[in-house]
Amino acid sequence: MSGAIDILGARTHNLKNITVRLPRSHLIAVSGVSGSGKSSLVFDTLYAEGQRRYVESLSTYARQFLERMERPDVDEVRGIAPAVAIEQKNTTRSSRSTVGTATEVHDYLRLLYARGGVTVCPDCSQEVGSDTPERVLEKLSPLREGTSLVFTFPVDVDPIQSTNLARILREKGFYRLWSDGEIRPVEQLKSQPAGTAEVLVDRSLWRGDARSRFMESLTLAYREGKGRARIYKNGELFDFSEEYNCARCQRPFIRPQPRLFSFNNPFGACPVCKGFGDIMEIDEERVIPDGRLSLAGGCILPWETSSYGGWRESLLQAAKRHAIDIDAPYAGLSGREKSIVWDGIDDYPGLHRFFKWLETKKYKIGIRVLLSRYRRYRTCPACGGMRLRPEALNVKIGGFHIGELSSRTIRELDDFFQRLQVRSGAEERITCELKNRLAVLNRIGVGYLALDRRTATLSGGEFQRINLASALGARLVGSIYILDEPTIGLHSRDTEKLIDLLRALRDIGNTVVVVEHDREVLDSSDHLIDLGPGGGEGGGEVVFQGPVKKALLSGDSLTCAYLRGESGIPAPHSRRRPDGRSIVIRGAKQHNLQNIDVAIPLGLLTAITGVSGSGKSTLVHDVLYSGLMKRFGRWNKSVGQHDGLEGGIHIDDVVLVDQSPIGRTPRSNPLTYIKAFDAIRGVFAGTRRARLNGYTNKTFSFNVAGGRCETCAGAGVIKKEMHFLADLYLTCDDCGGRRYRADVLEVRIRGHSIADILEMTIAGAIEFFSDNPAVVKRLLPLTKVGLDYLKCGQPATTLSGGEAQRIKLASHLTDHRRREVLYLFDEPTTGLHFEDVRILLKCFEELLRNRHSVVVIEHNLDVIKYADYVIDLGPEGGQEGGRVVVKGTPEQIAGNPDSHTGRALRKVLS
């Protein structure tokens, strides 16, 4: 096998027939400005070809789609190995997936509890167990010469069969006699009533394989006695049972087995919540959101429609009959009166009955939508959120059941197993594997996560890092690991740990390829491939490839210039000062926030910093954003726990610009999101040919019937489910991926159809429509945020989190209304090159010049040092975080010895 992977003549997307060599068993970083072709090279060429070749080796069913799989536009890929892609996108939607199941730690926990768990009776705290022949012999030891044992066990047989049993035992080499149950010398034993058999074992008669014959006899005794036996050792009584029950209160239990501890298995799942850990219930605050309203004034929201107005009238009539003031605020009603509203009285059925009636009509989608508005999740009362049936929670290891261990953070769990004393070799092997996986998760910077944390709630960076830990646990060798910005969401303190893990993957014989912008990762790589020089049509070329040491010495590219310090983002000469206006959060206690007070100054660029899990997202998303939205009357969900929120009068609106997709299907694209496509469709509908054919704006939409290709419903691709593999998206045969009917595509502007426009870059479209101010006005903000390289019709599903966030930012840059908005950004530098960060900061400056306020959750040191004000949370993640470590200017943060962020800032500010 060659010492390198060679990609020859790659032309995927904007790649310009490039040739790249990736040395095997190296840590390779691929860098470049946004849109330079990094993902096109690494994911759409290298990984796609690896996946295609893998499908070639599968079943006939899978291979039937091979010819229709879009082959990367490349001449040849030599020396390719099996490829594993670990992307930054978290596509998990199932609430059954947790950190524990995703990392396989929960699987090893289940196995450990099945092998070494101790069942404890909840009634008497007695240890539960059953007796095997081996354990019986262990308890009866020592057996010396002359020891006599008498087994007494019930048998449901007649005397003839009992005699047959005696014959079988005799063949095993033992004396057996019938007795009335008393221990007597052998010569005094006489026959006893049928139904009880006794075996007398004289130790002096044991010869050769006597021990194994003893075990066989005891096993036979258990089988005949339905799992129970009484044994006399020299007259002393021992009571044994093969049944798994409590010896004191005889309560039966289920024997520990792996499926008992799985909430994804019907055998182990809680019967009430079905293993989800919570149940849906009607939320009184959503049904009656404003307690200041009265029954007559419409306090019950679902009944303020014509469809359910009859229920409201029924309530008002019942209220009058029972002397309930229908004009009094609902909040002021007595407990009895509120009970009538909910439980009903006389011929008024009540709110509970109303929602039960709706449940019977859930087959209608409108009813399901209605119910979802008034429901909330509540912790399952049966399992307490542990997801498992009660029998599973009776099994303990180290005094804790599996639900209690799963609720601990990875860091706490690692400490627990370091101290745990195991009892057998099998338990030791399982525990060793658990400790190895937990140590990797700790090293990768996610030790603050709990095992029972739902995977769907993880950020893209967290999701990628736990997948990386799983890859390390699998210990594959000779593979290509492809990672998309693994440093996303990672504090500078933890980046070195991540680099160590990437090197560990490399050192066991893998080639590790990372698409990355982080300075530390680039410096620590073995090999650098830098694409550019620009984005979109201006990119797609290799501007540098070779050892990183060479790049630091003489590399002629923008990335190399930043790495050498020739280019950079300097701290501002002066910082804006607070003007006295601020949003003040009092007593924030949601999740791990430690009852903190936080004042966020307005009119400034404020950075919220801290290590992963320190409480940044909880503070900004769950408390600040949801609390302000609730005050503006646009929030019907729960708000993060806090005592008060002051200063809302200083702003007109609050906008959260996060990394969630701008659409979950290929139908959404940059043009549709910023509403530029409406203007473009109008231009096509206004052409002479379109008017002659009776075409309207609607005809040029691929989202509605009329002009779109109906085979693919305007998507351009057809999804094929591959069962256990990822779904395939195959180009539509009828329209060739162009989305529209052939006659619609005949309508052209200067030789270009509507499908051609969707294939243009944003920069190309601005030039093409330069004579149409309405279109150009909508497109220009995308250039301000550095996204002019994107294709107009690029599916939203192919956009990175950072690109989606900047498209949202572009849409807000077009808002020139005279109002003051608080903009909240969640890690806006995701996916950004050093040069792109500089452009992003210019966009923030524009927002601030327009009297807006900007708050960013950020780890990027260039952004933090540029901020006017910093609030650093921590000092650690999880329960060791949630406090304000220090606040002030970046210089003040850098001067604090207790701040991890401060220590990192000192290096860049110096």
C-alpha cells in the first residue's frame, strides 16, 4: 500500500482540477477562508468516494443504487482506506438517544450491573440472591471426613417415581434413604411418606470425582424440588433456594440481565413513560396564560375560538349556578372554584374532560397541533425520570442503582469507578473498559455532561466530540478519520486535550484529516493543506500543501500569514463605555447556575465566556432570551428559573441568532430565507414569454405545484432509504436536478433560466441583476457577512452552523427601522477563517452604530479581546460552574488569576 492517499484532478463544486497528496498516519489540517473548497475536497470528494466504494462491497440491494449515486468529480483517488466522517451537525432527534447510549458507556454499565449488581429488597433492605450448587458447597465448607449431609426437598411425584429418583442417585455413588424428616443414624432411617426425598452423603465415601457427582445430585435435587431444598449438615439446618427472591420476606425479583437495564428495551423500560423519562401533561400556565383575566373575559385560551366556544358557555352557566364570580380574575379564585373549572360539576365536564375528549381525536393533525400548544413534559412519577422499571432500580453497585450513576457527570462517574472495588475477573474487564472510555470523554472536554443527557440537546461541537470519543473506543486502525472543526464549542483550555486525542488516533495507525481554523490545531498538525485564495469562484485552488513547519517558515497564503503573525485582528484602540443602561438578571438558578445576578450593559459588544458547561447557553438562551420574549408576549414555553429580569424597557426587541438550520429540507436556501427569491421570480414572471404563457410568480416557485417538476416535487433529488445506512439523495431523472418543468426553463433572461440563477453564486447573481435594485438590495447583506461565495440555491441542509447563522445575521442587516434591538449570538465564529472573523466583527460594528446591542457566547480569543465587556462564567463545567468568575474589560479578565479565559487572553493581549 502506498505511503499516501492521492486525489488526482478533483473538480467537485468549485475545486479547480486540483491534485492533493495526504500522507498516511499523519494529522492533516485542511484550512482556508469560507467557501474555499475545504468541505468539497474533504467530504464531497474524499469521504464520498470512500462511501461509494464501501457500497460496492455491500449486498445486491445496496448496489442497485450505486450507478445513481453521484460520483465525485475527480479523475482518481488512489490508496483510499475506509473512511469515517465525524461531522459537527447534530442530526439526532430521538429523545431515546443519550450521551450514555451514543458513547456505548451505558451498554457497558448494563453489562456490569447484570454481572456484578447486587439486588436489594426495598422492603427489608436484605440482599436478594439464589443458591447455585457451587455457592451451596461454598457455604457448607469445610467438609471433613465423616461429615454427613441430608437433602430434603419436595417432589410432585408418586412413590414409584421417587424410587426411580433413588435409583438415579444411587448410580451417582451416594447412599440415600427415606426418613420421616428427623436426623438419625443411618441404621435408624426408615421409610417416610411420599413427597419428600432425602439423600445421605457420607464424606468418607467420596472418591475421585466425588465433588462433581455432588454437584449433579444437588442440581437434580433442585430440579425435582422446584428450585428449593433443605440441607442438614451433621444435624444443622441450612435452607437453600434456586429461586431469585428475598430470603426474609420471600418477595420474588427478576434476575439481573442486560436487557433489564435498557430503557430502549420493552423488558427494562418504565411501563408508565415507556423509557422516555417524562410524560406529557396539560400545562395550566399555557391553558390559562394570564391569571388577570376572568372566566367571562376569556382566561381559558383554547375556548376562545368558535370551535370550542360551547365549552366556555357551559362553564359560565355552571359558574353562575355555583356562585362563582365570572368577572373576577382567575388568579383570585379559591381552590374549590378552580377545582370546578378543571374537574367539572353537574353537566359541566371540566377542562380535564375537554382535553381527554381531544385525545380521542388525535388522528386529526389539527387536533395534534392544538394539543401540543397546551402540553408540557413532566418527570415521570413512576421512575422519577430514571426511565427504567422498578426492578432494575433495586440492583445496586457500590450502593447506587444504574439510574443514579447515569445522572452523574462523566467526570464524577470516572472518579466513582476509580475507587470501585470489583469482585470478579469479568467485572474487572468491564470496569476497565468503562474507565478507558470515561477517561477519553474527560480528556476531550465533555466531562461536565451527564450520561442521561439527551443527545438531541447537545451542540454540534459536543455531539462531534462524543462521536470522536466513540471512535477512539472502537480502536479501528488503517482508517481515515475525517472531522469537521472539532474545536467548535471548546474553550482554549481544552483544545490541547483534543489535540492529544487526535494524535492518539493517528498513533494507532490512522490518517486523521481535520477541517479546522483554530490556530493551536493548525500549529500542532503534521501536514497542512490550505485552499483559496478566496471563496466560491475565487477559491478551489491549493495555495499551500506541505509540512506545517514549512508553512510557518515560508508558506505563501493568507492562513500562513495569520499563523506567522504577519496578519491579525488587533484589539481596538479604545472601547465603548457603559452608558448606564443594562439588562439585569436576578437570582438565575436554571440548571447549574448558582443563584447569580448578572448585569449586561446595553449599547456594547458583550462576550459571555467560560469553559464548556459553565452555564453560558443556560444564561443566554434559557433565562435572558426566553425571559425577555415572555415580557414581549411572544413566548409560551417555560422560562429558565430566575427571580427577576430588569431593564427590558430599554430595548424594543430581542433577537437570538443561533446556529440552527435555516431549513430542515433541501427546499430552503439562502435566496428563500432572505426573501430575495420573491423578487427574482417576479423578474422572470415579467418577461414577455412568461406573460404569453400565462405564467405568474407562483409558476417559478419550486415549493408549490405549477411550474415545478412533480416527480421530485421541486426538490431536484429523490430520497432513497438505505435502512441501516444513511439515506441516499439521488438526482431526479426527469428534471436532471433542475427542479422545474422543461417549458418553464425555456423562459430566460439574457440566456439564463431560473434554474441557472439558482446555480449562480451570490456574487454572480449581484452582477447579473446589477440593473435591478430590488434584487441587489436583498443580496448585498450576504456579501457583508462574507457569504458571497454561496450558490443562490444551495440547500439549507448543506450549510454549516456558522453559515446558517451568518445568513440570519444578513437578514437583520437589512432591517433599518429606528428601534433598539438586543442581538444574541451563539458562537458566531463557528466555521470562520481568521479573515472571516475580521469581516464578522465589522458586521457587529454596523449593528452597534445603529444603536443596537450585541451579546455573543464565544470561545474565539480574537472576538473576546475585541469585545467592550466580558462576563466570564465558571470556574469549571457542570456543578462546578454556574458562577460569575470575573466581569469587566478584556484587560480586567486577563488580570484575574482564577479565570481560565483570563489566562488564555493574557497571551493574545500581550
